[in-house]
Amino acid sequence: MALFPANTPFFRLTIDDFMLQRLTKKEGMRAEVEEALNSIERSVMNEIETSTLRSSITEALKHLIVVGNSLLYVLPKGGVRVFRLDRYVVKRDPMGNVLEIIVQEDLSPMELEEEIRNFVLEQSTDSDKGESPDDSIELYTHVKRTKTGWSISQEINGKLVPGSEGTYPEDKSPWVPLRYISAANEDYGRSFGEEYLGDIKSLEALRKAIVQGAAAAAKVLFLVKPNGTTKAKVLAESESGDIKEGNKDDVSVLQMDKFADFRIAQETAKTISEDLSFAFQLNTAIQRNGERVTAEEIRFMAQELDASQGGIYSLLGQELQLPVVRRIMHQMERSNRLPTLPKGLVKPAITTGIEAIGRGNDQTKLASLLADLQPLGEAAFKYLIIPDYIKRQGAAKGIDMKGLIKTPEMIDQEGQQAQMAAMMQQGLNPMINQAGGMMKQQLAQEGNPNG
């Protein structure tokens, strides 16, 4: 939810102020452009919400936490496919940029197009042709960086698949390799669980010992003195409530007497479990034991834990969120569901994880500016363009402002109507006073006919 919040854009489209003024030849166009970009953001978010992106991303994040690596493929018709680490290899340069990806897929012949299926049959040996049609076929996809972007090709049985070759722009590849923690000069990332592998193994060993000890302690054994008067056979064959001859001192129950040892193991396991709960940010870990635990205290501790993952958010923002947004926007532009944006002019920026680059921070700054102007009185607000301020606040909140804010034409029309009404009112008042005076004079004459 922190990376992909529901019904809220996790990215914003940005444009440079200098380029904006150069293109529009006008000042004060920021609010209008922000409003237009906000509508594009909502269209992209609607595409994401109606696809299977969230479920696939959740699966990929689980792989990142445990293994540290995962590969996404953004499908042309929407949705994302996830590949495990044992299904692909990746090569990176010393800066961590991807150079080459090779992916292995096991496909059924029924999934292939007729042309490719015939190609596979032609390349198969006589022994392969006798196999069951349900047997899978290994498809290898090769993605390689070039000077202008990416090249892609596919092979089956070591032979190039006809029509599989293609190219992609540099920043719009559908193949997105992910890392959880980047390591210098390494092709693959490190997992979150790797940092706490020692604690996890220790906790597992302690829990295993406690469970085995509890099972041994639960076993009930009666011991009988070999030279006592109570016989073991009589004791074993007796039913509950039977009366038998014997001596209670001849019978005892076997006890482990390991309570103190198990208590040490239990307390150690509890301590490790609490540490892991903090590390994995469980809700129970951030709530202290007490009668008066406020919601603000829990919220503050949650924000502290969330801020500690700032480096993770930065990496996932660059390697997960940005590539996915760029690819989806590229697909929507090609299908004419989005206007083609000027290349290099409008760029997406992530607004989740690190809030300092987000539109939520813009909203906070706008509200802070208004609060700073309050002590200056009404004179300061004369310099504030209220319509632009309202539009920027709406864009920061991701609200569709169309039909919500009055246009300048509507305001001018309302002003003209109010002015006309005032003029009519001013013209009617003397007429009403004059008519009233005449009526009074007429009534006075009627009441005094001799006057």
C-alpha cells in the first residue's frame, strides 16, 4: 500500500518551468498545465486499477523479501507476469544498469501460435515427435541493451523463432528486473531476510527445541518399585475408580524437571521474535503494552519505521515504479488512449515512499504558504492568485477540477448580472418613492375636498 496506494496516483507528471514558458509564451500557465497532467495521471491509474498489477506486484515483493530478486514482464494487453530467480539470469554493469536478460519459460504447444507450433515440429527430432502433445517446450527470451534501446529475440531448441525479433525504446522495455537491496559490482540483489538470517535460524532452532521438549514433557510414565508390593501389571490393567491392594510409595510419576531450562529458551525466543517483528514492521511490534496507548503514538512509530526503509523505497521507485509507469503510458499512447506527450519534456516522478519528491509535499507547502500569509492580513492576499492556488491544491490532492471551479467567463457573467440587478434596483427606488409620494398626495386631496 505504501508503494501503490489505492485510488491515489503514486506518481506525478512533471514539466520544467523554463520549457513551459518557452512553449506557451505566457506566464502563469503552471496551474492549467498541472490540471491537464493530472487528468493524464488519473487515466493511467484507471488502467492500473482495472488490471492485475497489484496482485502481481504483491507476489514480486514477496520474492524480493525472501530471495532479493524478481523479474516482471508488462503484458501488452494489460497486467504483469512475475518470474522467479530460477527462471532468468541478468547481467549488469558496475553502475547497476541492466545489460542483458535471458528468460526461460515452459510452454505447452497449445499456447503457441500455429506458425510457431509448425516451426517447433519442423525443428523437432523423430524421437521428440513421438512425445505427448502435453509435454512442455522450453522457450528462451534474450533481451539485450543496444546503443539506441533494447533488442529482443526468442529461441526454441536452439533455433531462432520466426517473427520474434524486435526492439524497444531505452526507457520503455516491458522487462523489469528488480532488486531489494543493491550490492556494488554484483548482478543480483540481496534479500531483506538475508540481513536477519541468523535470527531466523536461531528462532527456528529454539522453537523446535521447545516443541520437542513440550512433547517429551507431555508423555506420562508411571514408575513402580521392582521390590514393592504394588505390581506394575495390576496398575496397568486397573480402570479408573478400581480398588486395588498396594502402597502409594511404590508408584511415582516420571518428571523432566527442566522448567527452568525451558523458560530460558522461551524468553530468548520471545526476544528474538520481538526483534524480528520490529524488523518486518508488524503492527503488534509498534504498540507498547499499556493502558493508554494513543493513536498518535502508534502513527508516529509507524512513520519512524517507514522512514527507516527510505533506501528501499528509492531503489524500488527507480527499478519498479518508474519503469512500470513508463511502459504502461507507452502502451496507452500507442493505442491512442493517451495523447502523445513531447519527448523529454514531460517526465513521471514517484510520489510514494519518500514524500519529499511527492505531490503530497506540494500540498503541505501550499497550505504552509497560506498559513504564513495569515498574520499579514488581507493586504497580503491581494497578491495571491486564488484560482491558480485552488487548481494547484486540487492537483496536489489528485482531484478532477473540471466542473468544480468556476471559469473566468462564468465569474464575469455573474458579475455582469449582479451589476445589472444593482442598476435596476437603483432605478426602481426613485420611481417607487415618487409613486409613493403621489399616492400620499392623492389620498390627502381626497380626504380634504375643500382644500
